[in-house]
Amino acid sequence: MNEPTLKKAMTTLEFLSQDAEARRLYEARQKYLHDEASMIEGARTEGKAKGVLEGKIEVAKNMLSMGLDIQLIVKATGLSEEEIHALKPM
């Protein structure tokens, strides 16, 4: 058995032999760490989605400036016709 695995097993054994208050604190800390990791992953996912949308909008603007057909831009970007019309300069 390798050292990290043995060390983790020993840490878990120590945890299980602690009193109820120590277990409660340990579990609260573990929950906090898990929640924090989930929030960070959610923010990453949201940031990526926002970046993809911004890229599609930029491509659509470029295609509009080239005078391309709206339906072609819809197919190329995946944006709706309404979203593309909203990008047109007034």
C-alpha cells in the first residue's frame, strides 16, 4: 500500500474516533470545501458560456457588416433571427 493511501486511512480512522463535536466541525468544514469547489466550477462554466456567446455575437456583427443574409448568419452562429436583428446598427 502506498504512503498517501495509508495516511488518508489513518486520518479517517482518527476522525472516526473523535468526539461528536469534533466530527460535526469536520463535516461542516468538508461541506464548506465542497460548496466552495462547486461555486468555482459553476463560475467557470458560466464564464465559458458567456465567452462563447460573445464570440457568436462578434461573428454575427462581422457577417452583418459584410452584408450577408440574415438566414446565413442564423445558420452560421446559432443565434436567433431576433438576436441578429438586435445587433444591426440603428
